[in-house]
Amino acid sequence: RRVLFRSKFLGMACKKDSNGLVSCPPKQRAKFGTINPRQRSSANLSAESLGKEKMTMKGVQVELNKVELKNDSGTWDIWLDDQWKVQRISVVGENTIVDRD
């Protein structure tokens, strides 16, 4: 699901520059629908690029792209590296943080 989200968001909200690098302007928002086949349900989802953010992961200072996801069930913050691979996910308000190994 993360790969589908990433592809859909990057395709809708971000642009590729002349060097082939993908960049998402801060405060760029995209809205799209999602489907959960196991629960036979669908929902609307909005994703907003919040720009670059410096943070410490595994004792190393890194700068990651932050994207905020919102739907009816809550808000998730997702940090992605420059290759747009998920590095950290946080469920806002639930004290849940998951880091990539």
C-alpha cells in the first residue's frame, strides 16, 4: 500500500526536474480515494507535502521529505528519503512511531 500511495502522490503532486529528480513543493496537497479490499470499504485520503525536515535517526542527523496523510480515521506523518522510500511513520495523537530498519 505504501508503494501505491507513493506512486499516486508523486504522480499527482510532484514534478520531475531536468536532472530526473522528483521534488514536491511544500504545502502541495493531493486528494484521492483508497480501497480496503479485506473490509470491502473505501475512503477519501488527502496527502500534503510539508517540505524537508531535519531529524535524528539511529544517531545520525538526516534531512527527510515529510508528507502528512489525513483520512476519516486520523492523521499519519510519513518521512521519505530522497529516493522516496519510507523511513519513518508516525500516527498523530497515538504515540506510535515506526522506523525503517
